[in-house]
Amino acid sequence: MKAIIIGSTKHLFLAAVYASIGIALALLATGIYFLNARPELSLWHTVELESEFHYNTKLANFNEYLALEERLFAEVERKVVQKIPTNEFSPVNRYVKNSLSDPAHWSQNWNRSYEWPVADAEFGVLLLHGMSDSPYALSNVAAHFKGKAHVLGLRLPGHGTIPSGLTEVYWQDLAAAVNLATAHMRQSLKGKPLFVVGFSTGAAVALNHELERISQDKKPDYAGMIFISPAIGLAPLAAAARWQSWIGRLLELDKLQWNSIQVEYDPFKYTSFAVNAVYQLALRNQGLLAGLTLPQRAQVPSILTFQSVVDATVSTSAVVNHLYQTLPENGHELVLFDMNRLDVNAKMVSNDPLAGLLASINSPALHYRGTVVENISHETTQVQARSFGLAAQGKVVTEGNEQVRALDQYWPAGVYSLSHVALPFGVDDGLYGAIIEPDLHRIQIGATASRGERGLYSVSASEMLRQKWNPFFPYLLERMDEYRLAHMH
């Protein structure tokens, strides 16, 4: 009898295992089918560019990087712009000449690296954009520093050209380009302070630059680092994308190399998003941080970060817990933008994004200055800056400052939160801002949102309605200037 029971149990166990495997394979096959049933790939998804920079490209200096970039854009013109089939012509295709999305409608082609030197500048600013972006991502910040500093906006490898550039880019390529740009700026400034401003992945590359140097017992290059929505840790779906990429390569299904395949209507940002290995940069940085001794961590240059508590692209929790909580006191500052907590918004939220952060930022042992930009009350859209950490303890607050300061800034009507992409742009930005300029014969993404039935456009409703600009951008610039002045040594 005992043997029968054991045998039956074994058979049930094996049946459960086989059933689980079968279900997993069925789900995998279904997922692959739906991913491969998406729109067909276009030239800009498939063309390979031979002139792109990689970490093993032999260049002597940044000027050679710029020369290579010139050849790269000539290649895009030759292989893509001049060969687009007529059925791909669209009034909002960035690769169609004179379309509403043609980058040539802007006075400066923000897809390329640029440098604005200032004679005898007291400091320099290196600007590093994010994944799928271009130097335009930090154009509003660049305009703030123009004429005041020696400014260099770097086009990271794989960006600003065609989306296929992201399918073969690795974090080492980005890091090598940043090394060239940093060396160029350091040489140009002749010992004067160099600040780096990094958005999203650009922030991760800037952090990596200094962590690599410190781990090799080299002095940091930057007088300070300013991060906007930094990619310290990615959202779970972004981290899981590597499996999709691996399966796509294994089965030779090119569409699986893409998270989204869309019309390229944005002149300075890819709307088709490739799956690639750059996510490994976050893991690399976490490993480097974990391997540093306490004295080495104290050498990490002061960091000022601006981060929305609501961010679908990067993990806000990782910014707090995997970066700021690991660093000793060294003038680090963190600014969190809360959601719009009017009663009507607060009661619609199913999972409060701030709740998981409260235990960390309310700790009495914080080693950094913190600020939350939040509603003054549930009855008003006006915001205040509330201090926590070292600022709340009065250790770094200048005399006369208060721990809670009302700001003359408000949440716009109908906006319930910021987003990952909104922080570096002001309301008057010509592409992502909210002010419609009727005389501009070019696309204005932030000022319009089409309405109709769902599922018709190739651009999702969630993407069209995503907040594109930051109503508190003036406060961001104010804090940036305050930080820079405090670290001009």
C-alpha cells in the first residue's frame, strides 16, 4: 500500500512538472507571436552604420570624435534619408526632408554634439543625455549656462541618428565617449572646475566615470555631479528585456530586438525603443559602489539629484537606497518631486509612490541634504519645498532659511504627477513645452494630445498623455545654481 502511495505521488509530481513546463512554453510562444506580429521594421530599424563610435575605436582626442560624427551623419543621409520608399513618407517622419519633424527646422541640430566655449570661463559644464535621447534632452539646461560657462553637450554613441544604432551599443561605448569628452574639457579648462549634468542613462555614465577612477585610486574628474532622473536602478520590465533580446537573437526574429516599433515623429528622440545591454551599466555601478572602501566612497564627488517619486522608467527607490543611503557625508543633495496631492488625485491613487520611500528619507541618520517639493495642502496646487535629512537638522541650511519654504510655483490644471522625461524641460520648451506657437511649422509634442478611440494610432494614448515638461523647472535651475556656487573650489 505504501509503495502504491509513493508511486502515485511521484506520478502526480511529474505530471505537475510537465504541466508547468507546458504552460511556460505556451506562454513563451504566445508572447513571441504577439511581439513578432507588431508593425514591420523600416530602414531606420535595420540599417547598420559603420561610422559609429565604439569603445575599441582608435581615436586620439575629442576632435577626432567630432570628425567621426560628421562621417556618421553623412552615412545616415546616404543610407536612410535618400532611400526612404514613398510609402514611408509622412508629415511627421523625422527622416523625411521638410516634414514637421525634420530636425532642420530648428536653428541648431540638437542630434549632434556641440561645444560653446567662453573665454576665461570660471567653470565648465559637460551635458550627458539619456537612452534613446539626443543632446536636446538637456538643451534647456544648456541654455541656462550659455555664456556663463564652457559648455559641451555630448552625443552619446548610438544616439541622434537612427534607432538601429541602439541595437549594438553597449555601456562601454558610452563610457569611452565620456572619457574623451571629459579629457577634452579638463584640458580646455586648465584646472578650473568641471561639473557634469547627466539625465537618466547619462547620469549613470557620469557616475560610472568617477567610480571607475576611484576604484583605480585615481582622483575624480568632476567638481560636482548633477543628476536628473538618474538610471541607478531600472524598472523591472526594463531589466527583464535582456531575455527578450536573447530569444530574438536565438530565433533570428529581428522584431524581438525592440520594445516598441513606432513612427519616428520626434526629431530628437527615438520613439522606437531597442532592447540592448546598456541596462548592465546599473549593475556595474552597483558592483563598483559595493567594492569601494568607506574612504573611497568619501571621494565620490558631491551629487545633486532631481528625481520624481513617480517614474515608470527608473527606480526612485534605487536612487535613494542604492546611491544616497550608501554614501557618507560629502555635500550630497537629493530633491524629490512628489505627485500632485489634491484630494481628487490622492483618492485615485492605488499605490502611493512616496509610501515606500518614507522610511528611508525620515531616518535621523541621513548623510545628505534632502528636499521634497509637495503641495502645501490637499486644497491647493501651490507647492512648498520641505527639508529632510541634514537640511532638516540645520547642518547645511544657511542662516535665515526655513525648513519649509513656500514656492511661487503651482501644479498645472489636469496634471497629477511629473514623469521620467519631464524634469529637464520648462513650460516654454519649443518641442515638449505646453505653449502652442501657431507660427511654427514644426511638430510641438508637449502642447498637443489627440483624442479619439483607443488602439487606432501607432503611438499609444499613454505616451501621448505622458507629462513632457516640468512646472517646477525654475526651482530646479535655482537649486542647480546654489549647488554649483557651493562647490566652486
